[in-house]
Amino acid sequence: AQKITQTQPGMFVQEKEAVTLDCTYDTSDPSYGLFWYKQPSSGEMIFLIYQGSYDQQNATEGRYSLNFQKARKSANLVISASQLGDSAMYFCAMRGLSSASKIIFGSGTRLSIRP
Amino acid sequence: KAGVTQTPRYLIKTRGQQVTLSCSPISGHRSVSWYQQTPGQGLQFLFEYFSETQRNKGNFPGRFSGRQFSNSRSEMNVSTLELGDSALYLCASSLGGLAGGDEQYFGPGTRLTVT
């Protein structure tokens, strides 16, 4: 069975500080992909970053980086130099790379950036 | 390039009625996935369609169904609506490849309220 766990329901961070959002996962798939999405109050889900299970390096996309520790089954999102516009819900998601697998999402972390 | 569009954006229905939601994917995307988002259950996968065929299915009752047309547009139908079906229904499209990060692009969602 596949499972995604996000243990931080809410976080407050000062503007310009870095923030780490935790995500742990469990899967029996030998190959899988990990995703992070941002959902502002408007409701639309915005893709942020992807990490493949066999990627040797941690993924980075601008101010976003994914701290992937395969042995620990964790895929934490790091946002550097946070901005007010980063305030949103953040979801970690996983999909096994086989046709029979489904995408599952964590429960999300609500990030609030303080000016 | 136009993004994913969903219609209608808001819908109010009565228990027992049925509803059809529509999703137009990004041009060239062959996979369309549907999700239900509620405060209590979070984001849950409903089903995925690829080239007019259902490729994956979540754990929802048979009242939830979908289809995909030859132009990749997709519809989902919920029959015999229940109060618990009130939710934000999100549609996401992707190229549909299983290797690597087949990132999904989400639409703005349809907010369904059942009274």
C-alpha cells in the first residue's frame, strides 16, 4: 500500500527565512515519483517540483528544492528566502511508475509567511 | 498555451439529483485525472483517463463515473447526490507518460454544494 504523511498541519515563518516542509512516504513500488504542489486560497493546484526515485541528485526549481532521502523515505520541500506570496497549502504527492498505480496526496501543510 | 479549464466553476444541487462536470485539458495532453477535495478527507483520487480509456480508479462508489472523448476532453458524472459529495472537484491533465515525472497541471476546480 502507498501512503504519504505530512506531519505539519500548519507553519508560520518570517519573510525571507528558509522553510522546510516535511513529507514521508511508504510504497512497495520499486520506482516512483514524488511531487510537491502549492494550493493558494484561490484553489488551483500549482506544480512546484518533481523527484524521481532513481534520480541521483536532489531536484531544484528556483527557490524550491527537494531534500530526498530514499533510505529514510522522506522528500522534504525546502523554500529559500520565503516571500509573502508563498503563503498557501502545500501538498506532497507520490505516484508509482506503473500503469496500475495511483497518485496519492498527503494531508497538506498550511504555510503562513509573516511580514 | 491555454491551461486546463473546468466548467462550471460553481454548482448547487439537491440531494438525489445528478451532476456532470466538464474538463478540457491542455492541448496535446492525453491524460485527465479527477480528484475530490474536502476538508475532512483531503485530496482523493477519483479516476484517470488516457486515450479514452480508464487507466486508474480510486476507491469511490459506482455513483461516480467518468469518460473521455477523442479530443481528450473529459466529463465526470455523479448520480444520486449525497450531502457528503459537497466538495471541490479538481481536474488535472498531463502528457500521460509513465516514465519520469509526468507532472499534472490542474484546473481551477468546480465547487459542488449539495443541499
